[in-house]
Amino acid sequence: MLHLGLDIGGTKMEAVLLTPQGECVYRQRRPTHKESYEAFIHQLLGLIETVSDWSERPFSIGVGLPGAIDPQSGLIKNCNCLV
């Protein structure tokens, strides 16, 4: 199985598809849409769909976001992507 890593930042989101050995077989970078939550989710799902259309194999998904998780609320604090 392949592994999709999503790096979500304040200016860009990047998708990297890796083999189990860590070899990068696909990479794509797009600007982060921050004008609304709906635009952000649409952009994120579109990025995942693009990778899915490209890949003939299934993949797991891991997401990286800047900031720290507040243990009381479960929300990310100090994140530069506030949508």
C-alpha cells in the first residue's frame, strides 16, 4: 500500500505519495485557499482526488498541520491556516 502525506500550510498544501520504502512516486503543490472553509475543503478534497486519479493503488492518508493540539479542546492552536 502507498502512503499519501498532506502538508497543509498557510500558503500552500502539498501532497506526496510514497511507497512503503519511502520512495516518492508523486508530488503536487497547490496554494492554500483561505477565503472560506468551503473553499479550503474543496481544494483539499480536489488534491486528494487528483492523487487518487493518478494512482492505480490504494493509499493511506496522513495530514500534517502547523501548530500544537490543545489537550483540553482538541483544537490546533498557533496554526497559520485558520479556516
